[in-house]
Amino acid sequence: MSDEMFTPSWIFEALKIEFDLDVASSHNPYVQVPTKRLFTINDDSLNQDWLGTVWMNPPYSKVTPWIEKWIAHNNGFCLVPLSSNGKWVNRLWESDAYVTYLPPNMAFIGGMDGKMVKHRWRCALWALGDKNIQALQNSGIGKVR
């Protein structure tokens, strides 16, 4: 499975937030993140300053450095798979982030052709920052802990 899998618009419609920065984005026309600014692979996001409310759907092939930077930034949303024994899962759980599970086999937008593609792992949506936690709780996406 490719790292070029984009978040479906229903998540953003439920959250009702415009982000200041999408930190793991693409110039692909299928990207639907409502954001003022974005970083692509060419921008080396992990070595940039993140400002404001961020959206992060990081490359699942190497999640750990993204999780560390997101927790340190402490303002935004993070969408990641649940099927990992990586230390980053514990880092998220032990952080101040709130979480909701997304539907099993959720479909993402395929980067090559824009067709919906079922993800093989269940995913979770994490929020840090009071405004973002409130948006997650009000979203109706699922039970928030």
C-alpha cells in the first residue's frame, strides 16, 4: 500500500475546522484538507516550524518522527493506523491527546486515480489542544476518549 492515501472529506466536514497547516500534504488534486498552508515531501516538514492548528496524516511507512513532532507541537489532529506495536502508539496514548476510532476498513482517496481505497488497518483520529478536542467531541465521528 502506498503512502499516497488521502483523507476523505467527510472527516473535515465533521470537524468543521480550517487548519493553518497540513504538515504531510501533496499538490495532488485529490487532497481535500481545508488548510491555509501545506508542506509536501519537498518541504521536509520535520525540519520546518509548525505554526497554528495542524492536520497530520503522515506517511504510515515511518510514523515515529511525525508523532514526536506532533505531540511537541500540541495543537492539531493526527490520523494514524492502529495496527502497530511501535513505541509511538504508547507515546500517543500517554500524551494529553484525545482519540476516536474511525470506521473499520475506512476508505481513503487513492493518490494515483482518486478512487476510494479501503485501508487494511483500522485508523484513529487524535486531537491535541482545547479547540481541537472540542471539535473532535462535537464531530459525531465516534466515542472520544
